[in-house]
Amino acid sequence: MARQEPKQPGYVCPMTGRVAVLVKDYADSDLNGDAPAYWFNPEAEGWGMDPWKLVEGVDPHAQGSSMDVCFADGSSKTVGPLMTFFLTKTDAARLAAVRGRQE
């Protein structure tokens, strides 16, 4: 299985208009679990399947260097702080506004 390279934060999917955001930023915000997030799986796309997987929420690990992305189907994936997934354009703007106030 090939290692998935994350898109850069701010990347906009040309097909859906969804915007890449850092999983860590989402996990640290009030949007975690309230705003729908989407995981892109390029392998599924290559197989002709829907490449988008709905994220239910993110659970950061105690040490903060990794977190579990929890999917709506009950599965999860552990990722590092630089992994990205996608939010709608509106939710990505909300996240950016929240991040701007925190900095």
C-alpha cells in the first residue's frame, strides 16, 4: 500500500470545492465533530470507487504528536500533525477565522 501524501492546507479540490485543512487544527477547534470533514482516498478513486470518506471526529493522543481520525463507518486511522483532510469551503473559512483569533 502506497503512503498517502497530504495535500497542502488551502488546496481546493477542483471537483468538489472542498478545502484541505490540517487535521490538528480541526481537532483543536470547536468544529471537531460538529462540522463534516472528508478523507480523500486516492486508491479508492483508482479503483473507480467513491474516494471520499466521511469523518465523524478527531481524537488527539495525550502526547499531541498524533491523533485518531474516526470515520462514520466506525473505523479509524492514526495520523501525524501534518496530515490534512477536507472541509467545505464555508467550514474551512470558519476554521481559518478561529485559528486567526487564537494566534
